[in-house]
Amino acid sequence: MKLQYKITALIFVILLIVGISGAAVMLNFQKRAALSQFEKSALTLAEALHDSLTHDMLDANQAHILDAVERISAGSIINEVVIYSSAQKIYASGELDEIGQTRNDAELALALASGKTVSRTENRYGYPEVCIILPVLTKPECHACHDPNLQILGAIEVGLDRGPLDAQIWHQTLIMGLIAGVTFVTIGGALSFMFRSAVVHPLSKLTLSTRRIAQGDFNARADVKTKDEVGILASTFNEMADRVQQYANALEDSKSELEQRVDERTVQLKKMAISRGQLLGRLISAQEEERRRIARELHDEAGQALTMIMMDLARAIDTLPREAIEAREKLSKSRSLAAQTLADLRKMIYDLRPEALDQLGLVPALRSYAKSRLEAQNIETRLHSVGLNERLSPQIETTLFRVIQEAITNSIRHSNASKVSIEVVAKESEITATVIDNGKGFNVDAALQAPDSWGLRGVQERVAVVGGQLNIESGAGRGTIIRVRIPLGTV
């Protein structure tokens, strides 16, 4: 998305948020003010009704009271007028069928208990309304007929229809939304036009000049005459372009000299590469010899020691009395741990230097390694060899084994493969080894450049030492093919 569209969208979003927030606050304020005025009107009506019916209440003239309540209830915005006794019993109401009923109402109970006016909002008779509950307090002239200790005789409830109020608020909302929309479009359009004129067009010129310089036209300059931040940026860009042109001329002058130095350095690097290959070959040979020595020592010393420990633990278990159940269990666990440690040690010895490789050759060593690693993970394995009737040189056998070992390890750890195929083919001039799995694959270039990719880089170095070539083909969801070719007779 272009910058101008991003800024324009940001401006409109900000205006929209501000407009909606402001309109919401104003509407909420108006709604609260209108609702408060509505409650005051209901309270005024309740007080007027209380004052006008005071004489009828003292005379217990229920007929006059019912007539007055019915006439007031007939008002256009009046939903209900109800007069309660102190026991929450309906004494008079615009709905005649309610007279004599007792209403269990929390707000009514609160008004009768506290003697204070209570307001509430509810839906009654299918209409939203605002209700005011006005307690009727005992006056001195009431003592002749009522208990002087009774402070509250009852309550008057007046409910006003909120429908017209809600309709008025909705009408105001539509008007404010229309005004806000027009204002939003007008201000947003003006700001967008100003932004395009002041920023986008100068930046477009600056971008065009930048592309021309990137394509090699060092004479390109940004033609922006403004004195604002964009103009300062264009001026700075032009100064930078002048320096780039000077540097380009200086680089052109030194090109021939640099090429000569590169040629000389190339010759030196070739010599260093030859020396490096020789040193790397010696290092790999020394590494394999050290692996062989460590594996032999682990087998002869640590392996035998663990075997003796297991035998001693077995004898100790046999000599314990049958009632020493806890001791027998602990010794059995120790023997199992020693057996597991011995198995792990043998795997480590096999990874360091498989004995089968030295004694039997490449194919038996690969078959043993594949069985112990791949088949143990329930991975279907296929091993096929052609032309390996005679032993190869130790260096080539070791190189091929390490390459295939690394491929198998990666298949188990990273590829989630279910099938692995290994093929070794020997011809008169070369030997080829191919490992194919049906795993999830990976990005070869990224893996080779990763700082922790020692395995792949290590096999590359091994193959290069014996004059071979390593090719890795893989990709997401395509599995992996690792193929190595080594010429025979070079080592």
C-alpha cells in the first residue's frame, strides 16, 4: 500500500474515532439530561396528585380517588398511576383489575422503608417507562384516623411512557450522524488533498531520482523547491548524490588496480586451499583415529565396568532374603538403570566408530546402523548395493559411512520420514551413494548457511577431501535426496 493511502486511511480513522466518541458523549449527556427531566416531570405529577388527593385520602373517599387516578392515567404519555398502602397493597390504579393485589417490588419496599422518593426504569404493559415512587408521609391531621406511630401511610407511583423520549433521542442521533458524516468527508478530503500536495508529490519526485541513481544515472537530482522538511530531505539527497558521483568516479579509477590485486589474491587463495585440503584430510584422519581410540576405551573399560556392576547387582539380588522386598526393588531398579546406561554407551560407541566398518566393510556397517537407528523408530528402510565385491580404501569407506550416518540422523530428528532408501553403487571409475527419504524436506541454502548446521557442512568437507561431490535436493513437502559421488583411485 502506498504511503499516501496509509496516511489518508490513518486520518480518516482518527476523524472517525474522534467523531464517534464525541457524538457518543454528547448523545449520552443529552439522554441523561432528558431522562433526568423526565423523572422530574414524573415527580412533579406525583406530588401534584398527592396534594390534590390529600382531602380525599383523609376522608377515605375511594371513589373520588379512583376517578382522579383514572383521569390522570388517560394522559398520552402516562402509562400508569398506582396508589399503594403501607403493606404494598394496591389501593387505587388506572388498571382496575389490579386493585387489591399486593405487589412484591424491591423499589416499592425501599421507598416505604426509607420514606424517600425512588426512581426506576422498566418495561410495563409492553412499553418502556420511567417510574417515580413517592412515599405518602403521616401528617398531624392524619392522627385522628391513623396510628400516630405510623410514619408512612403508603406510596404513589407514576409511570411515564419513554417512547417519545427514545424517539426524540434516535432522531437526534440520526441528525448528528449525518452532520458528522458530512464533516468527516469534508475534513478528511481536505486533509488528504493537502497531504498529497505537500508531501506525496515531492516524495514522488525524490523517489524517481533515487531510482535513476540506483540504475546508474548519477546525474539525477530531486527537483523540490519547498523549504519544509520534505524540501530539506530533497536538498540532503542531492548533496548525497553529489558525493555518490564523486565516489563512483574514484571507484572507476581504482578498478584496474583492484582487479590486479584480486588476481594476485586468487592465486594465493588457491595455494591456501590446497594446503587447507591437506590439513583438513589429516585432521579428519586424526579425528577418526581418536574416535576409534575413545570407542575402544569406552568398550573395554566403561562397558566392562557396567557389565560387572550388573552382574554384582544380580548376585546381590539373589542373596537377599525374600522378605527384603524394598531392597530387592531398589537393586532391581539400579540394575535396570545400569543396563540402560550400557545400551546407551553401546550406541555412543557405535556412533563414534562402528566396529563392523573396520572388520566387515561398508555395507554390513550400514545395514547394522540402519537397523539400530531407522527400524528402531519404525521407519521403513531399504538398503541396496551394487558392485561392492571388494573392500574400498578406509578413507572412502569412512567418508561414505559418515555421509549416510548424517543423512539418517537428519531423517530421524527433523524430517518425520516414514521411508528411507539407501543405495550404494560402485563402478570402475567412481562410487555413488544415495539416501532418499519421504520427509517434510527443508530449505537447503538456508540450512547450509545456518550457524548451527555443523553436520551438513562437515560432510561437505569430508567429501571435498577425497575429491568427491555432494548434492542435496530438498524442499518443503518434497522429501530429501542426498547424493555423493567419489572418484575411485584418487585416494
